[in-house]
Amino acid sequence: MTGYGLAQLENDTYSISVELKSLNSKFLDTVIKLPKAFFDKEVEVKKLVTEKLERGKIAVNISYDRKDTEVARITFNKRLLKTYYEELRDIAIDLNAPTDGILQQVLEFPEVIRTEEPKDKLEDDWNKVKDVLTAAMVKCEEFRVAEGTNLKNKLVVYVDKIETYLNKIQKLDPERHQAIKKRLEQHMEEIKSHEKYDQNRFEQEMIYYIEKLDISEEKVRLRSHLDYFLEVLSESESQGKKLSFLSQEMGREINTIGSKANYAEIQKLVVGMKDELEKIKEQLQNIL
């Protein structure tokens, strides 16, 4: 489910920012970007995100900058600095290019300058980072909840439309029975005139045929699925899998009604129900 959370902490000592972006996914898939000082915290961050956000394709971007330079100890990787400098200087000489400013460029290369901070200070700072991360996750979850509410309202509308179609089918069913009965009576007159007409066999086949056309059970089951779908939708815990299963069962009953109805007006309503069901299935992909 889509979510976004941004939390920041800024004071005279450090600047911390945590940004979370969440997209729908059946599983948990995290992409975590950490500052160098906390490269070893990836597993801990993933655990915190998993406990709070459960699943989704989640990108976590943590930035951290300590402003207190007296605490941090700055060292130079002299060997690496010298190697970079000599290589660039030789290339510049070969190309008859100016060598001024090479040292400044080398100082900006990765790993040339190292900032080391005392472990106790880093641990204190990490606790602050975790607080900001928690705040960002809370905001992301609030975003998800708001989107979930909108999604729930859409699903309720789709279910209500299916129920409206079902009510119309319920009203049309007696009319369908009369139309089928009329057709059968016409066929009956034609069959009775046939010289090989067998009354008992004909009655048995008619009972079988009528049972095959009966949609009473399908209507009851579909209505039950619709009611249960709304009940599950109102539960506070994640119910994406259960709702997905119910949508499949709803589709099964709708398809059976369509195949057994044998009546054009009802089949039109079935098409409408299928359209609303597809909308439900599409939205369910965004539910945890």
C-alpha cells in the first residue's frame, strides 16, 4: 500500500533526516540507504520497519550529519591521497594540462578523508536516529491508513453495486421462470406429437433441466459472500488474503448465475456484476 513518511531532527549537534516511501507488494522488500557512520545498522533498521509496516516495497533513506567537529576526529588516508594525486598529476602532465587544484580535487574523493567519532557518542546518536526513524514510520503508517480509508470506501461502493444488481436479478427471476416455462410448454407440445414420445423419460429430463437452471442457491451464497466481505473489510487487522479469497468465491457464484440464467436481461446484470468485481480485485492488490 502506498505510504510516505518524513521526519527530521535538527539542533546544534547534528542533523538527522529519515524518509520512507512505501509501494504495494505481496512481500516485504526493503531498500535501505544509511550514512557511513551507521552502515552496520541495516539489519536493525530492517527489523524495525518489518515490525511496523509488515510488508510492501519500502525505501528507507537515512541521512545524518554531526555538526560538532570537536567530537569527531578527522584523519587522512595519506597513502590513498598520494596515489590519487600522483596519478592525476601524471595524467595532467601527459596532456599538458594545468596541475593547479589537483590536491583540492583529490581531497573530495571517497575515503580520502575519514571522520571518526567516539563509539559512545555514535551510540547516543544512533538512538536519536532510531527515534526519528520511528517518527517517520508513524507518519508513513498514518498515510497508509488514510489511503486505506479511501480504498475501503471504494470497495463498499463496488460491493453495494453488485448487491443492487443481485436485487434486480431477484426481481427478474420469477419473470425468467415464466419465460422458461412458456418455452418448455411449447417444446412439450412438439415432443408429445412425436410417435416415440415417452412420458416418464420426458418428465425426468424436464426435472433435471429445471434443476440445472435454478439459481436460488447461487443467489443466496453470493449475498452471503457480499455480507461477509463487508464484515471482514471492517476488521482492524490486515485481511488482504481473506478478501482476495472472498472475491474469488463471489466470482464463482456470479459466473454460475450467468451460465445458468438462460435469460438475456439477467445476463446483462451479470455483466455489470463482473465489471464491479474486477474493480474490487484491482483494488485488493493495494491491501495488506
